[in-house]
Amino acid sequence: MSLLLLLAGACGGAEEVPTPAPTLALPTEPPALEVVATETAPPEPTAVLTSPATEIPTSAPTATESPTPTAVPPTNTPVADSSNQQTSYAVIFVEPNDVLNVRAGPGVSFGIAGELPPDATDVQISGSGQLVSGSTWVPIERRGVTGWVNSRFLTGFVPEDAFCGDTAVLQLLERLETAVINQDNALISQLIHPERGLRVRLLWHEAETWLDNHNLFSDATSYNWGAAAGSGEAIIGTPAEILLPRLQTDFLEAAETACNEILHGGTAGFVVLPDAYAPLNYYSFYRPGTEEFAELNWGSWVVGLELWQGQYYLSTLVHYQWEP
């Protein structure tokens, strides 16, 4: 059954970066991109993991930010004003026990002026963003807190009833299907934001692997994708070796799909989204198991999409399967 028919049936159902899985070799970071803010978008990720608040992401964010209380004007590039095109934003990719730092200026060289909770959904972008060292920082305000945050940790807030069945969403998922079928690097690169990248989890509770939008299917980098269910052994390989076969099976061969509901088969484990992904809108794609394996060989993908600068992008892929 075509993806379009499945989706049509599903409509109506409805400054410390998360730490991606370590890679054996770091991928080439995407080049800086001119940002036209509607929510502020573009350049290459260079980030640092700060403690305890989230601020700067990167393809392998593990460094702890050194506090720099004195404000030092950073080298920056102005970004178009995004304040009039999206009324509300949510904090995303920040763990429940963490916060998003609000800085006095655009960049970590400015002191901390406040913080946003990881579940904030009523954040306003109040003006033009600044491109600083490869990350877009935007001025925000929320309940009396004002300052600057790294836009990597904000996402356009879209109510479920507006997301599910949106023609733009369904068209993006159709294009993703085509890209996977044809292993089309050029097409899938158009679906992934060049700065925000793609976050992949082969198991929802494993650390995420961050991928950029360049040559995904021919990327020769060997990544650590986390531990395998059951054995606990590290899953090592390129996207073509590890990610692509699972997409070909459990995404392309899905028999059911749903909006903002994770379809799945029997398992002893939990089937939930990572807490830091809470504001994410998504479609799930479910391939049932077979009688030969007592229907336990099922597989599901959650395909998360973000609205950024007035456009939807492929943001996350989370895989689910039977776990002992």
C-alpha cells in the first residue's frame, strides 16, 4: 500500500545540547547558511554541551561550557526578523532535569540572564536573530524573562489538530518515501534542515546519533548507534549499513500509520517518546510481525517533523521493536 494512502487513513487521529551518540569519526559539518528567520534557521552546528543549561549544539556535543560572565560581543551575522511569522515556540531537546539558558546577548560569552524550563511552550521570539560561531541565536521573551537563546532548542509550536493531515506534512513524508526508495542524497538533503540536522535513535532510550543533511545515504562515516536490544552490543556502521535497511523494512513496508500515536507490537519494554522530544509532532509507521516469529519481529518508526522558518523539516527518527 502506498504511503499516501496510509497517511490519508491516519489523518484525523488525532545552550546544553542533547548528547548524540559518540561517533567513530565525526561527519563533515554543514556549511554556514544565510538565515531568513521565521523562527531563525541556518548555519553549521559547532556546539558545546553546557551544564546545567542547554545552549550550543554540535555534531558531537560533549564539551562542558566554561562560564564566561563578562559579556564579550561575538562576531555575528544578523538574521532576518522572525517575530511576526510564528506566534509561539516550544523548548525542545532539553532533558527534564535540565534548563535552557537565556543569555544577556547572542552567544555563550554573555552572562546568564535567566532560564527556560524544558517544557515551556509559550516562548516568543521578539526580533532578529544573530548567527554566532555557526549557531543562530534569537531574542526571546517569556513571562518576564528576556534575553537570547540558541535557536537549536526552540521549535515552532503547532497544535496537533493543525499538524495531523496538513498537506505540507503529508507531502514531506511522501518525499521521504521517495528518497529512501531511490537512496536519493539530493532529495533527502532538502528535507533536513542544514543547521538543525537529523537526530536518530535506533532505540528510543539509547543516545541519539546526530546526522547532517549531506550525502546521507553515501556517508562513509562509521557511527556508534547505541546498544542492540537484548545483547547490549554496540551497533557500529555507516548510515547505509545500519539506518537504511531499517527504513527499507519498517518504514517502506509499514502496514499502518498514525499521527502523534506510536503504533507498535508486543514488547516487554516501554514504548514512549524520549522526554526531551515532548513538543514534537510526528507520524508513526508500523510493520506488524509474522506468525513465524510469534509476531514479535515487528518494527515501527516515529518520523518527527519540526516547523522552522515557516517550513516543515525532517527532524528526528526513532525506531521501536520488540525488547526482552
